[in-house]
Amino acid sequence: MLRVFYDGHCALCHGAVKFLLARDPDGGRFRFAPLEGETFARLVPAATRAGLPDSVVVLTGDGALLSRSAGVIALLVELGGGWRVLAGALRRVPRPLRDGAYDLVARVRKRLFAEPPDVCPMLPPELRARFEG
């Protein structure tokens, strides 16, 4: 299972969370928490947090902390099927280019997508257990 930490003030990040939720109907693949929340602060040391982007960060089951394109690739692999094939194709792109593209999207995301009204949107009861503070 992957823990997905996301920017609670970013509509693109909220969209990514909704995308993952829709493809994980039984809740066995992902858990979610905002970067601004206590779960992230508890699990990731302050010195490490300081060097991470404020978009999406993935914590793997074996404790690896993945950010930028490596995090996206891990999410795609976990989704399986055609998404895993896409992850394989992305791995063939040199990491500096992948991360450069990720950084470009991250820089403009808040201008392109309206900020969500709440850090944690109201969720149906069956989805609430997948989110941590």
C-alpha cells in the first residue's frame, strides 16, 4: 500500500486523489493525507520535509519516500494494467527531463486550476477511512 501525501490547497492534487480513489474501489492500494496534516509531520522528519515539493509525495510500504516523477511512476505502477505500461515508458525518459516536466506543471498548477474550497473535501463515509489527518 502506498501513502499519498498531497497539497490540500491544490485542485490538481485533489483531482489526482479522486482519480486514484476511483481506481482503488476496495481501498487496498492507497491511503491519503494532506502535506499540511499531522500524519505527514509525524511520518516524515522535518529536515526531509523541507526538501520536498509541495505537490504530491509518495511513501512506499518499505519506507521509501518518492517525489516528483518517481512518485507519479510509483502510483502508475500500483494502478497496474495500462498504467503500469505508461510507467515503464516514463522510466525510459531520463529523470532530469521527467522531473523538469513535473516541476513545470507544479509551478503553474495553482494558476490553471482553481483552489478547492477546503483542504479536506467532504467525503462519503465509505471513503473517509482512507484519509488521515
